[in-house]
Amino acid sequence: MKINFNKFLKSIYIFLISFCTFNYYLGNNLTQAKETLPYLVECKNSTNFERRLNTSIKKFENRIKLYEEKTPQSEFLEKEISLTNARFENYKKSNLLCGKEGLPHLITNGDFNHFNEFGLPALAFLYITGWIGWSGRKYLQYSSTTENSFESEIIINVPVAFPIIISGFLWPIEAWKEFISGQLIVNDDDVTVSPR
């Protein structure tokens, strides 16, 4: 199938207009969003955050008193204390903002100072789910060429599937190449439609 580049360019143009409009709207709302941020303070300056840390540590220390020293239980609890201290220290170093209750809050208002709180995990999620979907698509394309395609879908051929999964990490590049060459999109005639 040939790609209609006029439609493609029109859809890109609409996307760019929408994106710019959204950014303009977001930029105007950033000042409003920042007005709500004074209710949040940096976790390293929050007394309630420190209180939560101290409460968590005290609970572990009280439980340690129930066991003798150098027992597996007391060593486990000591490890939990060090992990809790490390977790709270990481919260302090990462410039997270805490509310009145002393819990860290994620800021998703478009402020790039807080991009790593929501944006990076969201992009990683989209990349990984795309990797899984692309690998599944390639395996289904492979299984459709086998003699007994339904059996290949039910009983996965691991020696074939594993290299497909490994090569799937380049899925954005492969998807773009297939889109440009016209292999990603099929004709409407090739799509099965239910007679209902």
C-alpha cells in the first residue's frame, strides 16, 4: 500500500498545532500550578517527613528489642533500618516535594524540574510496552508463515521467539522504516470485518 503523503503531512500539521496549543495552555497554567506548590515543601525541610522517618525507625528498633543480638531476625531488622534510612535519604536528595502529611508528592504539571518524577517513568513504560507489542507482532508474523500457524501461536517456538524479543528493542526504528515503506499499514480490503 502506498502512503498518501498529503494525508500524512496534514496529520503531522494537525499534531504540531495541537501540541503548540497544549503547550501554550500548559504554560499559562504553570503559574496557577506553581501557586499551589507553596503548600508543598522540599522533603529535606519537612518536619512531618522527618517525623515519619523517626517513627519508622522506632518501630524497627522496638522490634529488635524482642530478639537477641546476632540472630537472623535482629540482623534482618537492622538491614531494614539501613534500607529505610537510605530510602528517606534518597527522597531528600532527589528534590521531591512533601505535603503536610510528610509524604512525597509527584509533580506532573509540566515543570521540567520535576520531569524525572513522572515523565521518565512514563517514557520507559511506553518504550517497554512497545517492545513487548512489537516482539509479539513479529512472532505472529513468523507463525503465520509456518505450516501449522495456530500451533505455533499456542506452543511458542522459543529458539525463534528469543532472537525476535532481543531484536525488538529497536522497535521505534523498525516501526518507522515499515511506516515509510508502507508495510506497517495494510489496505482496507485486507482487513477482516465482521458481517454483523
